Amino acid sequence: MNEDAIARALHVLGVVLWIGGVAFVTTVLLPAVRRMKDPEERVAFFEAIEGRFAWQARATTLLVGATGFYLTDVWDLWYRFLDPSFWWMHAMVAVWVVFSVMLFVAEPLFLHRWFLRSAEMRPEATFRLIQRMHWVLLAISLVTVVGATAGSHGLMF
Ligand code: HEM
């Protein structure tokens, strides 16, 4: 059906913008920021860029979640959540839940305040921790992308 093909295309578009952005922040932005000498400049630069990306990530998270649940429902794929060989379905939902909680709950409630305070007191340790967390999230996301693409095109795990 046309609607399903469009939903799948929007799902992948959202994933590309979202996970691609996470990859950019992790592999390009954070290493560049960590090389800056002035701690104040470091925080201001990171905030300006990551702040803009946070809105893109929020919008794409909503798009990916909406299209993902739509596809699961119209194709009646709920049974897959009871079958461990469809681990990549669980992984998609898990990645989505982790990012949604970070972007919509933790960040506005306390994470942003913690970052500003911690970056002022311990800039090196704070950016090291943030980079490590980004690597973990990026790695899990990429494994999920590979698993979901291969799995939804017929690879049996
Ligand atoms: C609420 C969360 C999500 C749900 C319910 C969901 C659901 C789905 C469904 C039903 C499909 C089609 C499966 C099939 O054709 O057999 C799919 C495909 C896919 N999803 Fe998700 N997804 C979610 C989040 C994510 C996330 C966070 C990622 C990336 C990290 C992702 C990446 C993909 C990819 C790469 C495909 C394969 C597209 C293709 O090759 O055609 N999804 N998803």
C-alpha cells in the first residue's frame, strides 16, 4: 500500500537525520570542542550547536516513533516482541525510549542544569563523560540500524 511505503520512507528519513546527527556530534563536534583551550568558550560553542541539534533530534524522534508504531500496527507485527529472533524490533523501541527520556524528560528537568554546573567545576571530566555516553548511544543505535535493515529484508538471526 502507498501509505505504508510512505511511512517506511519517513521512518528511514527520520533515522538518517537523527542517528546521523548523533554520529556527527560524537565523532566530529565533541572531539573538536574538547580540543578548545578556554573552558567557557567550550561550553558556549557546544551549547550553541548541540542546542540546535536537540530540536532536530526531538522532531525526528517523534517522526520515527509515530511511523514505527504505525507500521507495527498496520502490519500487525506485535507478535515479534514475543520472539527473541526479532531482537532488532526490541532494540528499535529500546533506542527510541532511551532517547525520548533523555530529550523530553531528563534534559529539560535536570540534565542541562547538571551539565552547566559540572562543566564549570570539572570541564575535562564532564566532556570526557559526555563523549563516552555519546559513543555508547551511537554504538547501540548503529547496531540497531544494521539489525533492523538486515532483519526487515529477510536475514534470519
Ligand atoms: C518506537 C520505536 C520504533 C518502532 C515501533 C519501529 C518499528 C519499525 C518497523 C515496524 C519497521 C519495518 C519492519 C519490517 O519491514 O519488517 C522498521 C524498520 C526500520 N527501523 Fe524502526 N522502529 C522504531 C524505532 C527505530 C529506531 C530508533 C531506529 C534506528 C536506530 C529504527 C531503524 C529502522 C530501520 C533501519 C528499519 C529498516 C528500514 C528498511 O530497511 O526498509 N527504528 N521499524
